[in-house]
Amino acid sequence: MRRVYLDHHAATPLLPAARDAMLRAHELGWANASSAHHEGRAARAMLEDARRAVAGALGASAADIVLTGGGTEAGNLGVLGLAGEQVEDLVVITSSIEHPAVERATNELARRGATVHALDLHGSLAPLRDLVARPIFSTARCLLAVQAVSHETGSTIDVVSIASMLPKGASVFVDASAALGKLSADRFVRHDWAVAIAGAKIGASAGAGALLVPRSIDVTPRQLGGAHERGRRAGTPDVAAHTALGLACRALGTRLQQMPRIAVQRDRLEAALVALGGVVNGAETERVATVTNVSFHGWRKSTLVAALDLEGIAVSAGAACSSGLDGPSPVVRALHPDEPWRSESCVRFSLGIETSDEDIDLAVAAITRVLARRAG
């Protein structure tokens, strides 16, 4: 059976060049990059080359890049690090459909005494305008913590417009894990924002991520240990994983060029799913080209994912880090609160640069067979 991989929003296949770069790093950069001897300097050189590549992809200075062990760590450091230790005077603005890495970080701030507002930031911004007009914003610290692209539906938010509505001096954190390589970086990067990325979403290793955070901004470390990453992130870095991240960042231009082709494939797949009775979640918003999230009335999402897997089609029901949970999708439930069945039967089909037209044909044939079993 020829398998078809349509779960690129969970993890992308490792780029062949990235795999080769990791092998070279294991041979030449295996030493501790903080060591002063020759072997340590060789590892440090590879690590700094990767840092420059990440910075180039984000239009930033290499000194403003903190290398992390993945997107979740980068997100936690961004949200909790910008908030600091004392948060009783902090007001957090976030969206109602965040990735668990951001959602749980803002929940932790609420537990510690911060005031958290989770808003629908994909529609009218009038509620946000009304919120920031409240007197509290004249004295409280403000932190915006949002993802630029929804990991489940691909819906985008206008971070630039939202940030422009905040009080002067507000901190901005953007989770760009699902945006990098799909949107131009000017959609989610500004010189005074903190921005998190994940290597697993752009053809690099799952063990590498990064946080862009300007040196002028104070960030409280989340890990205790040595003074790595200019004291912002303790722990010995994985040189090989970050070498792959650097290479993937240098290949982002090629990835972006593939988005129009992928959009055509996604639209063809989506039209076929709708013809089979599916309903698209988040269709009323601007979306990136790589994903469609579709609900099928009368089905459980876990059943559909398992049935398609047996047919050779790899898809998911949402965030991979929540794959062990069979409850309704919080993201789809927030988008469509009046139709609870959508969040219980949603399946995410996400495409990548490796996706072929034949893959789409095979996926449509497989879902047709699966849905026909219930009808029969």
C-alpha cells in the first residue's frame, strides 16, 4: 500500500539537505559548543551559523535569536519570559483558539494572578478596541500572546493591526510556528516583538526551535542552569538539530514559492470533501494554503483518523500534542460554538511541499471509501 502523508501541520518530512547537514554535524560538531577547545569551537561555529540563518529568515540580528529545544519551549519562554515573575499587574490578551503551548502558558499566568482575556481575534476587532479602552490599561502592563496562523484551521490573524491597538509599551509575543514558510515574515515580525518558530514545521528536526527576542527586552529564563544563550535559556544545545533548522531557514524562499501550487491542491481536496458531505471549519477567514479542517456529521474524529490510517492516509484531528485526547477540538468549538458536532467530528488535512497531485487523488478515494461504509 502506498501511504500518503497529509499531516504537515504536525511535522514536516526532514529535508534531504537538512538530514545531510545533521550527519555532518554529528561528525564534526558533536562536542559541547560552550567548550573552549578546538572541538568545542567547531561545534560553536556550526551553532552560530545556524543562528545567523534563523536571524536571516526573520530579518533580525543573530544576537536576538535564542535557540531552544523546539516550538513549545520557545513559546513558553516567549509568554512566561516576557511576563516575568510578578504578574499581578499584568493584563494578557490572547485568542480563543491558541495552540496548547500558548494557551497553557497564559492559563499559568492567570493562575499566578494575571488578568487574561481570550478573544476572537479572527473576526471583528471591536471587542479588542473596547477592551483596551478600559481604565485599567492606563496603569497595567499589557502582553499580547497570539499565534499568527491557527495550527488546526490555518486561519490567519492580522497581528500588525492588533498590536497597533494596544497601549504604548505593550509587549507582543507571536507564535509563528504554523506561519513560517507559509506567509511572508513581515506578516508576523516586527523589531520589538518576540516571535517563536519550530523546526519541525519547515523540514528540520523536531528537537530545534527558536525565539526571536530583541536584546533590549527583558526575558525571565524558564530553565535554571548555565548561562547559555546569553543567560536566556540554560542547557547544552543540540548542534545537529539546530544545524538542520538553519538549513531549513535558508530554504524558506523555495518553500514559499510552492504555496500557490499547494493552494490549488488544497482547494481540490477541499471541494471533494465538501461534495462528500464535509463542512469546512474556519472557511470564512483568511487561511494559509496548506490546510483544510473538515467536519463530517455523525462521525467521531478519532474514528475517521483511524479509518484513514488503515487506508494508508495520515491525517490528524488537531494538535499532535493533544492526539491522545478524544474530546471535542477546543479550536473548532470556539469557532463554531452553535454547532458542537463540528468539534467532535473534525479532521485536519495538511499539505506540504512534498504533496503530489496523486496524493490528493488517493486521499479522496480513501475518504470516499471510508464514508461509504457508514452509508452502506
